[in-house]
Amino acid sequence: MLKQDRRSFLKTSALIGAGITGLKSKDTKAQTRHVISEDRMGVLVDTTVCIGCRKCEWACKTAHDLPAGDIESYEDRSVYEKMRRPDDKALTVVNEYSNPDPTKLPTNVKVQCMHCDEPACLSACIVGAFSKDESGSVVWDTEKCIGCRYCMIACPFQIPAFEYDKALQPDIKKCDFCIERTTQGQLPACVEICPVEALTYGRRKDLIEVARKKIKNYPDRYIDSILGDTEVGGTSWMYLSGRDFQELDFPKLGEDPAPGVSESIQHGIFAYFVPPISLYALLGGVMWLNKKKEKSKEE
Amino acid sequence: MEHFMKPAPIEKKYFTPGVMVFVVLAAIGLVFLAIRFIGGIGAVTNLDNQHPWGIWIGLDVALGVALAAGGFTSAALGHIWHREHYHAIIRPALLTALLGYTFVAVSVAMDLGRYYYIWHPLIMWNGTSVLFEVGICVMIYLTVLYIEFLPIVAERFIGRVNLPGLLSRLNKTVDSLLRALDRGLDKTMFVFIIAGVVLSCLHQSSLGSLMIIAGPKMHPLWQTPILPLLFLLSAIGVGFPMVIFESLISSRSFGLKPETPILTNLGNIIGPILGIYLAFKIGDMVIRQTFVYLTTITTESVMYAIEIVIGVIVPLRMFLSEQVRKSPAGLFIASSLVIFGVFMNRLNTFLVAYTPPYEMTTYFPSVGEIAVTVGFISIEVLLYRLMVKIFPVISHPQKDVAPQTKFSVRGMI
């Protein structure tokens, strides 16, 4: 079919191969920032302390320029009849779970981005719009995002939300751990407003110590488990509870980082570009052999 | 004298009642698309924060890529394995892939919240992202497809360049440019053909890897680490059925004799490929012991059963029968079933299997989403019909011509 000799064929193949390797090897250098600092911060949520006042919801909206409304309106507890999820208009919400023992108080659980150490969103994002900052925050970059919503597919906690009603510049909305406030030495808005100190802000490793101590000192109050200590490779936000976490609607997740399997397959297929280039060479060989066979038939 | 089969433009009138139906469907789709641009994705689709991807990704993109696999499978068979016999199907398959991938790209853009940033992945790389790999591969492959199509454009216009008005002075220049391009491509086309096959293998499989990161959000019947292999095998498996399906439809539509002998030969290959695919699919189910999910009647188990039985096992059995392979009707039905099977598989993998931990509502595509999908398919059909009228794509018997090799050029010695 194509006229050319073996020499030029090999030469061109080699050139193309070199071109592909040269071109692609760049993308192994990660463009996204994924810093795991020893001193990264976190928050310990003690669900046995939370009274469900929802002041954190108000503070969060105020800090992020979202319509917050009157702080008194947050005293309405009828919102607890239905489970709510964070979305583009509320980056954190509190839910209530009635106690199976009616003499005991219900449990309130604040929900927001967990700020994973191995974030699935960061691994999945097509343009690397997510980064894990050394402060521990997983933040989203509006300059890069193209709005594909793959982060929402990837997130094991179902956190990122999208502005479906915007025709131009829709954002991915999620808790940013108040990175603007913390870099100026302020506390995250929710932690600052919490009237009962259900939220403790601190170095993640210190928080784990605190949590372990609490569990040890009050074995009747807490179950012996810190959610977020090891789940999907560890998260910056961690929870203590007096009840099984699945009763409080936390997803049952293993200890392996969420992007693990996907990344190892991806890296297997692209291991130094050996597999694609070998396939190229193999197909080139098949093509050349078949051509030669035909030529010898003609002669 | 003998009538040689040679690709040539189809000379038949464009508009028929059937074509008008497609025009209407296309127009309806475009109206809904306009609403998406005015009111945002939420104005047209049923997507929400629980279900970020709908049929625009699951069908328009994932199924679209799979059904365009005929382009690379027939290129591999015809050019790399050098089976001259199949050359009649390469051009129609190439055109299908070209239009298919073009609309995959368009569909992705429509589904992106910020479609005007679609070029971002070119300069903002994320090596760990499967979607990045798929995006880059599809972009390069689309370019390769256009390059592979260029010789057909050259063949059509060399010696016939006739620009209107003042531009007619450039006729000679354009003609010689086309000739130079054609000669250059003739020498280097093999590079693009092999690249096309490699790129296809890469992104067809990676399309399966896409959902792996969803982890436990996906039903275990479909969530498996061998998803990329299953996607690649099913894409190779659906490539030739798609070629047969289209060839039979266009023969009927243009009143040509179906190319049954070639299609029968293609049919011979399909059985074994489907067999391998089925073996992996069942083997995966046995090893991961997911068959336990089939013992109760749920949406998932029913959809899985339909996918496997009607979409794989029945057509596999049909393609193994010589009687089926020799009759156009049998080939048509069996091929349609394979296409249906892959349709079900992509639908199941991307939408049915996806159950987020906090699911308050269930997703079903809105009228607008379906209208846009149907509209895009209609535009593809309309463009295909237009292209085969302009360019020499479909082979049909012609008098007084000698058989020519594929890249030989009109007007050259």
C-alpha cells in the first residue's frame, strides 16, 4: 500500500517514538501541588459535644460571601427532619441523628470536606486544579477548572458541588478550610464561632493524641475509633463519636487511599511509556512483515 | 467486462422523507442545546451534586468512543495486517470514526461547565488523572483521523480545484499544494495509521479506568480493576459489528448491493473476540464472586443480565453460525445486538452502577438531555450522508476503470 523502503520506515518510526517519549515524559512531573507537611493542620470534631446550633453554617457562609441570612434563623431545628448535604450554597451543614435510647440526646454531625491526605479529587482532576497545601487544606483553583465534574465522581465523601444554574464560570464549591483566614493567623470561621468547642483546630498529629487521650479517659463516652485517622489514607478533619460511625451516615471506607488502584493501573499502562511504545513497535513490525510477504508474493 | 469496486461519491439526491426526520430531530436537539448555553447545565439536564455525569458522558462520550472503534479495528486489519480484501470497508469506517470522534469532542464540550476552557488540558497537565490521559489521547487521535482522511480529500479535488470568483486564480497553487500534500502523506501515512491504533488502544481502555476511582460508589458487578481490559475488548468487539451495521444500512439507503462476502469474512472474526470478552467478563465475576448480586432481582442485576445475555451471549452464538454470517439479515440482527450490548455496558458502567453514598434522588435523563443526544446522532447521520456524496468513500461497482491501489492519485503518472 505505501511506498517506502525498510530504512526510511525504521528511521521515521524511531523519530516518532523519540518524539512521543520526549513529549510525554514531561507530564510525569506533577504540576499540582501535593504537599504532606508534618505540621499540617486539622480539626477534631467531637460529635458528643456538638449541640446542633448551626452557628458554624452561618459563619461559614459569611466567611465565603454566600448569602447567609439572619443568624437567628439558624435556631430553627426543623431542618433536621431531613438529611442535608453540603452544596454550592452551603459548604458545611449539620445533621441530627436521634438516639435509639430516647432518654439520651440526639447526635449532631457537622459535614464538610474532609481534606484528605491522599485526595481523590486531586488525583482525578484533568487539569490539576486541586492542590493539597502544606497547611493541610485541599483547595480548588478557579483559574484551571474546566467544569468536568470528575472530582465529584472521584470524591469518596461526595463533597464537591457544582453550580448547575450558572451558564458562565460555574464553580466547584467545597470547604477550603478557610485558607484565606488561616494564612492570616485566624481560626477557620466554623471553629471560631463554635460556642461549645466541639471543633478543635490544631496540628493533625496533636489532634490524634488529644483524641486518643479522650477515648482513653472517657471509655463510656466514646467508641474506640477516630474517623479520619486511617480512612482513605487519613484526613485532616477527624471525628469522635459515642456511636458507630455508620449510624451517623459516614461511608464505610477502607484504609487504602481512594486514588490508589486507579493510579497504579494508570502508571502500569504508562510505565515510562514502555507499553505504548512497545505496542507501536510491535504493530510496525507486523505491518512491515505483512508488506514484505506481499511483495515476495508479487515477485 | 468486469465491474471493479472502487470508492466514488454517491450520486443520489440528498433529501428523502427519512432524511427530513433526521433534520427535525437535529433541530429539536439544537434548541435544547441553546437552552443549556443560556441557563447553564442545570436548565436542561437532571444532573445534580449526587449525579455529576449523565447520558451526555455515559452515552455521547463513552458509547460514542466505543462505537467509533470500527475506525481503528478496520485500519489495523486492512493496513497493518494488510488484508487488501477489506479495503472497501476502511473508508466508510474511517468516516464513521471521524464523525464519531468529532461529536465525542463536541459532546464533551457541551457537558463541560466551562466549555471555553476545553483547551486547558493541553497546557495544564495532571499525570495521575485518567481523564487527562483520555482527553489527550482523544485529541491526538482526532487529529490523526483527520490526517488519515486527507488523502480522500486530495483524491477528490486533485485536478478539479475550482474556486469561485477571484479565488479562481489560486486554483493552480491549491492543486499543486494538494499534490505535494498527497505525495508527502503517501510516504508517511503508515506512521499515522500505527499511531491511530496505539492511541485507540490507550484511550479505549482508559475510558474504563475512569470509573475505578469512584471505588465503592460503583456497584460491585461493574467495579473491577480489569475495567480497562474489558473496555478495550468490548471496543474491539463492537468495531466490526458497527462496520457491518453501517455498511448494510448505507447499501439499503443508497440502493447498492450489500457487500455480503466481505461482511461475512468480518463476521468470522467477531465470534472469537466476543468469546474472549465474555470469558473475561464471566471470569472476573467468578473470581470476585460478584454473582451473589445476581441472586436477587434489583435494577442492577436485571440490567447486568440483559447486558450479558442479549448483548453478548446471543450475538456470540449467532456469529458462530455460518448460516447467520452468510445472510445480510442475520448479520444485521447479530451486529445490532452486539451494539446494544455495548450500549448497555456503557450505560450500566457510567450510570446504573453509580450509586453515591448519599443518594436522595435517582437519576433519569431529562427530555432535554435525550433530545440533545438524539439531535447529535441525527447530525452525524446527516453529515455522513453529505460526506459520502462529496467524497469517494463508499465503494461501488464502476464500469471502465482499472483497479487502483488505495493511495494512487488521479492525474498522476
